[in-house]
Amino acid sequence: MVTDTKTLYLELLKKTLSDYLNVDNPYANGVPPQFWWKKNGFKNQRNKWLVKLLRRSKIIVLRDDGLSAKERQEKREKGLDWPLMQAQTMIGIKRLNNIHELLEDLIDRGIEGDVIETGVWRGGASIFMRAVLKANVITDKKVWVCDSFEGLPLPEPDKYPADKGDAHHTFNFCAISKETVAANFEKYGLLDDQVCFVKGYFEDTLAHIPAEKFCLLRLDGDMYSSTIVALEELYPKLSSGGYIIIDDFNLGPCAEAVNDYRKTNDITAPITDVDGSGAYWRKD
């Protein structure tokens, strides 16, 4: 049984950021309209106006998912549902555990460098990284919070063929403003001078981050382009003994970018699965 204050705080924070405490509510999940209309057959000409309206909206359709409380818990633990109503993160408990375990290990081993997340949604994973540092009284590491804060970029198939047909730029629910993310940090008492926001598409911003070293990279860009750019700009700054987490290793374009980068740079460190979606490795 956990009794120490630090662990109790961090375990509660995981459940709060992921809205795990409300997982037994069948209406805790929202369905983005671009997925809802497909399941409800709104494809013909007569409903073309409705499809266009839903595609452009930020409406979240609430529905009873028909699952048992246990099934909902299992999905939330693995980050397989979309807690779009109240959660600050969609990555689930297991991937939050992964961040926790790796950061504690980095702190114990004294690995130099800051921590960074590329692709933050409402900021939950970055908030948790800041919480782990604060709980361990770490004052010499910054948390870099990188996002366009306007949603994902349009695919560039001529430059990145793996992204051809990618629809992430239509996911309006991913466009969370910098101000909203900052406010979420503030809600948890974790907005301070160790939190640094980097606004813009990765190809325009990551090369200019004024950090000499990182001990932890967390990439959550979904697409080939977002992943390969982050790898090219940030991995050379990752300290030996540091970790890189790939949130979307289950997505084909993301995995292809990772495999291409590893092959090009002769990286042979074993990749460890987290929950079927996330994965990580330790830099030699």
C-alpha cells in the first residue's frame, strides 16, 4: 500500500489528468463528429451540408458507449478512448506511468538535460512531467511544451509520402490554444519559470529551442513529418543514458519515421513497448 506523500500525489494526479476518476460514467467520453458521422451513415448528397458543418465544428457528440465499468477502465488505462470532455490528456494511465518511471530513473542516475514534449493537446503529459520534477525538488530542468496550438499541419505528400491522405489536420478537437494549456498548468499550481512554451509547427521551431541537452524526449506528433522533424532536431541533443518516448508507435507513418531515422543513424538500442501504442528506448 502506498503511503508516502510524493507517490500519493503523483498517482492521484495521473487519475485526475486522464479523468480516470469519472471513467464509470458512460457519458464521460466524447466522439469527434468526423468519426460519428461515418458510423451513422451521413455520406450521401442529401446530408452533405451536415457533413460539412460537423467537419468544421468543435462539437463533441456524447453517447453511452455500452461498455461495462471494467471495460472503460481498461481502455482508459491504455489510452484507447477519447476523454474529450474533462481530461487534460488522452494517453492513459500506462503511458503516464511510463513517464513517471523514466523520469524517476533519470533523476536517480543524474542524467543531464531538460525534458520536452512535441505535441501536447491540453498539456496533461507535460503537466505531469513538471509535477514529477517538482515532487523531486528538481530546479535545474525545464519542461519544453511544443505545439502549433492550432492543430496538426496539412500533409506534404511530395516531401513525406507516408503522410499522403493523412486527415489529422481536420481534427478540430486537437486545436487547443496556448492560453488554454497554460491555464491547465495553472490549475495544478505548476505554471512557473521552469515551463517553456514553444508555439509553431515543428519544422519552424524545434531547431531554435535554446536548450543544450535533453534527458527525456516525448514525441506525440502522429504524422511522419512531425515525427521525423522532431527526431532530426532533438535526438542529437539527447544525453547519453537519456530516454526517447514515441507516443504513436502504433501508427504506420509515425513508426515509419522512427524506423527510417534509426536506420539512417545506426541506432540499435532495443525499443520497449509500453501499452501497444507508446514505445521508448534508452540512448547509448
